[in-house]
Amino acid sequence: MKKITLLLTMFVAFASFAQINTSFEASEGFALGPIAGQNSWARSSTSVDGNFLVSDIRATEGTFSLRATSVGAPALLFAFAPAVALTQTTATVVSKVYIPTGNSEAVLQTQTAALIGNRLIFAANNTISVTDYDGTGTLVIAPTGATYLRDTNIVVRQDFDFTNNTVEYFINGTSIFTAAYNAAGAPFVRVLLGFTNNGSDVFYDEVMVTDGTLSVNESNLIAGIRVYPNPAIDVLKVKIPASVEILTANVYDVIGRSTAVKIENNEINVSSLTKGVYVLSLETSAGSFTQKIIKQ
């Protein structure tokens, strides 16, 4: 009974506010065109549908990416990832960003219902800044001393500590700065991917939010796991990085019971399952992976 209770708790949290692990692929339910309205993604009210598009260029994984397209006057605009419900005292956000030559800045942000949690800015002058407190306790934009290259894929990792109210920032696996987390112990509920809409585009891909903190290597490997098609009718395919081994795989129903389905050759036959929502749980050589799946 204890195991079922724990699994049911995991399922309720995950089904309501799933951890994010997306590459904007058709196999994940995305289609070319405006991101708003697809898989619970949204955009800031000051933007237009043309500002944030599922695009078939600049993908770092698969075929599609999220393209922040410069349309209209310069302004800070955001695409809103689906809401998350974090239960741990730490969290990790990993994404890839491609910033072409131009004047637009890439801006990554988290927020609670009422506050900005943090903000990371890839500035037009190729420097990187973040939100932090100054000596008087005022939230300011602080230079990290780090720079970045345009026209290349950048792996961005943010490690959140909600007990100590800190965010550690990594660029391509290297820690560049640790700053204050603004929301005073309250985990963020949204991840925002934005840009300044200043005449050039910005591209995002492979976005992952983890409840708890993984090592840099683990987060990169877990982010490479893909489960598709989802929803599924007959077969779920599991794509894993070549260096990752699946140790165990289980599919649980709504009351936490393990179903009889098995994984073979990285495929799971779900044809025998009744229609509904399930949880796929993988234990891998790089860590644990959990994802809500839907049987049609």
C-alpha cells in the first residue's frame, strides 16, 4: 500500500503539472505555426502569434525548434512554457539557445504567480547578465563577467536552491555566476523564453525542467530522452542517447499499479491498455526519468 500511495502522489503531481522535456517535435504533438495554444504553451499579451513559432529551422534535436521572430516594434516578449508544480527544495532548468548575428537579446526568466524568480540576459553586446541583489537589497541587473558567441548553439543550465534562495548559472557546462533567487523560497511555476524583438530572431530547443537537481552530465543525458508518439495508440518509442542505458521501465495506471507492458528494443507496446492517462517511469544509467503518457 505504501508503494501505491507514493506512486499515486507522484502521478497526481505529474499529471497536473508535468515536468517539461520538449524539443517541439511533431511526435510530441507540436505543429509548425504559432506556439500559443499548443501543448499548454502561451505568449505574453503584448506579443502577436507571429512572434513565437514552432519552426523547422535551427533545431538542435529532431526537426523543429521554437523561433522567436522579430515582428513589430522592439519590446521584451515571452513565450510561456506550461505550468509546473515543483515539490523539491531544488530545481534545474536546461535549454539550448541560438542567437544569430543581430540586435535582439535572448532573455530567459522564471516566475511565481506574483514575482519574477530570476532573469538571464544574453545582451546585444555579447555579455551575459542576471538579476541579483545589490548591497541595499535592491533587485538589479548584474553583469556576470561572462560573454557568449552568436551563431552557435549555447547550452544554458540554471540550478535553483529554494532554501538558500540562489541560482547558479552554467553556460556550456561551465559555472559562470551564482546570484539571488528573488521569490524568497517559493518555487517558480513558469519558465519563460523571450527576446527583445529588435530586428533579429532567437531560437530555443531542448527545454527541460527537473524537480530536484541533477549533475551537469546527468541533466544533459536525461534531456536527450524522448518518448513518442504521445498520445499513442499501439506503440510508444523511447529514444535515448547512445551513452544511456535503460535499467528498468514501468508504466503505472492512475492508482499506481504497474501494468504488464514491457519495453523491448526501446519500444513499449501499449495496445493492451485501456484508453487513459498513465505514467512512464524509467531508471537509467544517467538517472530517473518520468513522463505522463496518454493511451488513445
